[in-house]
Amino acid sequence: MARAKTAYSCSACGAQLPKWSGQCSECSAWNTLIEVVAMPEPAGKRARMSGYSGSLAAVQSLADVRPGQTTRTTTGFHELDRVLGGGLVAGSVVLIGGDPGIGKSTLLLQALVGLSRRLKTLYVTGEESPQQVSLRAGRLGLDGESVRLLTETSVERILEVAQQERPEVMVLDSIQTLYTEDLQSAPGSVAQVRECAAQLVRFAKQSSTALFLVGHVTTEGALAGPRVLEHMVDTVLYFEGDASERFRVIRVIKNRFGAVNELGVFAMTDRGLREVSNPSSIFLSRHEAAVAGSVIMVTWEGTRPLLVEVQALVDETHLGNPRRVTLGPEQNRLALLLAVLHRHGGIVMGDQDVFVNIVGGMRVNETAADLAVLLAILSSFRDQPLPADLVVFGEVGLAGEIRPVPNGQERLQEARKHGYQRAIVPMANTPPRKDKTRGMEVTGARRLSDVLEQI
């Protein structure tokens, strides 16, 4: 028997190389080459590439194309509908990833049971037995009478069953367990994941089946497999949060049918995931008395504002290099803000350790958190609490100016709705006199020195 030829495939971009090297020559990623079995190119594919025979697609003007009306189906979870862009679209492919035990299978099983009352559904599992899925449904108190269940890992057999069942919504848990018989590599490899996803996406588009794909994540938190998988699907969702914590957050990374960076908040209970109607309440820890190093800011996630608490701890360092640790904001941004505070505020922290945290495990990447982070640091450094009814937001520039942020009026309205009476915002975000935030004391600032004088 002839020895099978091997090649090396990059797990980051999917490129194949004849021999191993430490760095991929296509995407320049290090230590991503994995040995796979080299498959010969099918004769049919070579024939198609050598000369195309068949009818050509008609070319038409973009102005002559009339967009069809996209109908959306509610999943029964308002927070899930929000991250999907308003509901589930027929023929869409949704990739959802997250750490093990975060609640991916639980959420999809709950949603599928609710959808099965109106639509024809199919749940395909390659990791669990039918008994295990039934035990989970019983533990969650779900009635799975209308949910069709299939345990299979061959994508060809899955597509055969799907063509017979003709489901309107289908869940595959997970894409890393599937394999195609056209390839000899093991399930979960780059080639298998890419080819299986391509066949499933093609089936979903041709049959108008809404498809959910569950994906594993690597130790770095990215979806396992090639990055091309994220480009093939319509929507990419990430489950965030610690499996030991109660609250879970679903963040949108890509969405062809809605806004990106949208956020859905859920709470894990003994009866499964429950959506949180007021997410701002879980990110605020109401202190009995005002404490130093804590300030409330209004962040913007997708299409709605959220109130989060920024905490800072400044302590004298005993090391040669002071520590700069962030849980939530970007660490490089913290070093930049401390330099601005030194240059334009005259406050030196070269001998202080600085720790910044967003309560509730929230991740805030927008620059509107700059002013809140600086005030929390200054409050901890001076050991002077800020007013409990104060909210802050604004971007801080390198020249010490306070820059405006988007959706300033909506942020102030959200803060007033939660009982906050004072706010420090960029001057350009101060509301007009006829605004709904009247009765709230809003102070505008143009430079960082103005804010330091006011507090």
C-alpha cells in the first residue's frame, strides 16, 4: 500500500505548505502549521478549471435589482433577537462560540424548543448522545415533543436527513465534530472544518434553512479552526463571561442582518438561561456609602446605553517597574491616560501600582471610558470618594482636551432614568435647554484641567 503524502496546513489562514516551518508564509503566523494528509485534486475540478462549460449567469444593473422583504422570526428570547438584528432570518447561518460550559448548547436548545411550536426544527449533535440531550431538556423543564433529534457526525448523512426532514431551523453542535468523506484528515482539522462549513452554508442558502453552528474556542478565546469560517457565515456571536459566574453576555462580532457590537445579557439559573431585562442593574454595585476609586460611566453597546461601574486601585509600588493591570479596558490605553494625567494634570504616578476593573466582567473598548478611568484613578490616589449620583463619560486626547462621544443625549437620558442627578461630559455633549435631561445638573468640560478643578 502506497504511503499517503502529507502536507502542512496553517490553522490560522488554511494555507497548505509542502514542508513544516515555524512561520506560515501566507499569513506570517507562528507555530500554526499542522500536519495533514495531502489530498489529490479531483479530476472533475481540474476539468472545470481548465475550461468552463455551462450557462453563464446573467449580468444586470444594480438599479434593476429589487430587494426582497426580509422576514424575521422571533426566537422567544428578546436578548437573542437583539443580537441577531431583530430576529432569525431564513437562510442565515449563525456561528456561536464560547468557552466550555458557558451555555451555548443550553441557549440553543431552549430557543429551538420555543421555535418548534411554530416551525419545523432539527437538532444535530455530534458530541452528546440522545439520552444526554433528553436529560438536559428534562433538567431545564423543556417540552421537546416537537424537536427532531439526530446524532451524527458525517456531514453527507446530515444533509441527506435534512433534505428528507426539510427543517426551517437547524442546530449543529458542534462544527468541530463533523467530517466529510471527501477528506482523509481527522475531524476538527482545518480542512475538515472549512469543507463541512462550506457544504452546510450552501445547503442553508439553497433551502432557506436558518442554521446555527456551535464552535469551540481556543485558549486565546478565538474560534478554533481557520478564520475563513467567520467569513463564510452571516453572523458571528461570542459568549463572554466566566462559567462560574451567574451572568453571561453574548456579543456580536459580525452581522449581515443587523448592527455589530450589539450586546445580549443572560443569567444562568437552575432552569437554564434567563434574559436580563435591565442589564445596567447587574453592572452597578450600589455601595452603602461613597467609596474612593469608584465612578459610574455610561457606555454604548450596539444600539443601547449601559451603565457600568469603573473601579480603580492605586497603591505604592515595591517593584522597580510599577504595575498597570486592567480588567475590562485596554491596557495600552491605561498607560496613555496616565501619561496625559501627568503631563496636563501635574499628577505623577511613576511610583504607584494602578489597577482598573469594570464591575461584572464587562469589556469596554470605546474611548468614552477615558474620563471615567482617570477620575476613578484620581479618586483612589487621593482617597476621596466622588459623589454617588455622578456619571462621567468622555474621550481624553493626548493634548488634554475632552472630545465628544457619539449618542451623548441618549447616554444622559439613561443615567437620569436610573436616578443620577449630576454628570460631567464633554462640552459638545451638553444637552440643549429643551432636552429631556432637564433637572439633571450636566457640566461640560473642554480640557482635563477643567475637570480636575471642578472635582
